[in-house]
Amino acid sequence: MNTSNRNQQAAKLSDLLLSWYDSERRILPWREDPTPYHVWVSEIMLQQTRVDTVIEYYQRFLRELPDVKALAEAEEERLLKLWQGLGYYSRIRNMHKGAIQVMEEYGGEIPGTPKELQKLSGIGEYVAAAISSIAFAYPIPSVDGNLLRVYARMTGYEESIRTTAARKVATAYYEEILDRTRPGDMNQALMDLGATICLPNGAPLCGKCPWQMHCEARRTGKEQQLPVKEEKKQRRKEKRTVLRIRTGDRVVIGKRPERGLLANLYELPNAEGWLTEAQAEEACRTLGYEPKAIRKLKPSKHIFSHVEWHMHAFEIEAEERPDASAAENVFFAAEKSALQEEYSIPTAFKAYMDF
DNA sequence: AATCCGGGGAT
DNA sequence: ATCCCAGGATT
């Protein structure tokens, strides 16, 4: 079981961890049939996103796009719709590119080494290690937030874990412990340990931890102090005004730019600052719609990772102006049913999508 | 090395 | 309110 060139302590740690994993591991959809494609999809969805949130998205995604070929051939609009509400939308746009790379450059076969995987769009050091270890049994640790936290506590690491240096020493640590016969299980066991035992924020459940007798933070009573957190930058606050322009049973929406926040998603017309009724009506005319009636909607707030939108909003009953030169206008009137089924509209507008 | 990029659940 | 989550791309 233990390879000869690993020291005894490393072998003991991996055995403890894998035994715990064999009885306590989480049952998750992407673990049922961990093909490279399945693992890939799950790892992209799970970036900065909780397991409970991902499960339903994962199942629907695989139902509609069962293999890398289907993904490569899909329209981006459809992908964004499947991703709607999940956040970090560039993830799926990058994965789409990656799938096309697999079809064009790898003959449709997802590569199995970290080096080749990392050439694919949207796959970085972590995901490359995760896919290669879980789907190909390639012996490499996949160091995510869980592994960094577990590392800091296990070794009593007193520096910030959000640095390149921390990732480097943590990777070396797990390289040493790694059971090279079960690399995928090692990584998933560490993620489960971090997610269910070695919890962030508040008290970890050390009494249930397979490594409790070997943990430096536990020994020194620093479970709550570690890992060391870096100060978070404050979010900037932005005032915006959202317009819900209705023409009969249609509503005006537009496609956002292909770069930046919420790239390529659809939105209600909106502007910087808090507009007056007169300014809102003028903005409406600029879009090619003549306002007939206007009323204030309830203000709302949406928090992104790095910015807050403090939104005012108006509903405007309007008529499309035949003279309006809609040629260069990205905004158009969409059917209500298409809003549900076709266009991907981010959660930021949710407060104004109920009508 | 910093900054940008979403959304939601737990505390 | 604050934290932070199975991070990667861009600058």
C-alpha cells in the first residue's frame, strides 16, 4: 500500500484520510461516473460556488450537453442560459472555447496530463490537477481553498494563505503526503475534509477529524485563529437607474458588451446615477420608444463580489417609434415568454423581472 | 501581485 | 453585515 519512498508519517496521514473518506465521503452526482468530461464540468461549476448550488445546474447541464462534442457545438446563448444565476459567466464562455480546442486540437479526447489540460481555456493549475488526478489517476495535489485551510491548520502556518508562496508550500506538503495509488481520492478526501470537518468561519469539528492527533492548530489551540485571513478590499457602491419599458406585452431588453461585468448577458436598460422621471423618459426616447406613462418602482440593491448596485427604477408604458433608427441599437422589445426561455438575464435585475 | 468577475448560504 | 466558497484571466 505504501510506496517505499514516502516516509512513514506521510503514509500514516494518507491512510487515515483515505479510510475516513471511504466511510464518510459525500455522495455527489459527478462522483458516480467520473469521466474526464464529467469532472471537467463539475470543477468549472464548483469554482467559488457551493456544492448545494451546483448539483441541479450540473444535472441539467449534462442532460442537455452529454459530451464534449455537444458542448463544443452549442451556441453561446444557450450555454449562458444554462449558466443563468450561477455567476462568473466567463467560466462557461471559457469552457466552451476549451471544448472547441479539445475537438479541434485533441481529436475530441480530453487530455490527461496537467500540462496539456492547462492549455485549455478556463483550466488553470487547480482544475488541471483535479481533472488529471480524479479522472486519470495522475499523481498531483489539486490545491483549492479547502486544501489551503487544512494545510494552514495542520502545520500551524501563520502567514496569509492567499499568496503564491502559501500555495507553493501547501502543494509541496500534499505532494509529500499523496498516496500515489489513489490521487483522485486523496484530493476529494481533502476537499470533503475542508467542507465538512475543517470548516472556515468559526469552530471546526475537530473531534470528528481523522487528522486530529496530527494537527498543529489542534495541538496549540489555534483552530479558530488559523488560517490567517487577508484583509478584504471594500466594495465600491454604484448608483444606477433601471428602466422597465413595456410595449403591450413586450419589454425592452438589450445585450451587454462582450467584455466586463455580466458579459454577453441580457439586461433591462439602465444608466449610471439616479435619474429623475424626466431623465428616464428622455433615456426611453433615446432608445426609440415614446413614453406614455411612467411610475416609480421599488429601489433595490444587488451585491457583486467587488461592486454594489444601488438601483432606482421606473416602469414606462411606451410605444415604439417607427422613425427610430434601431440599426445600431442593441436594445429591442422581447416577448415575455422569451425572457424566461431564451435570454439569460442576471440575478441583479431580478427585483424588476416580476411583472 | 492586484484586480476583475456572481451569487448565495452560513454566521 | 461579513465571510467565503472544488479559481482563472487579465493587467
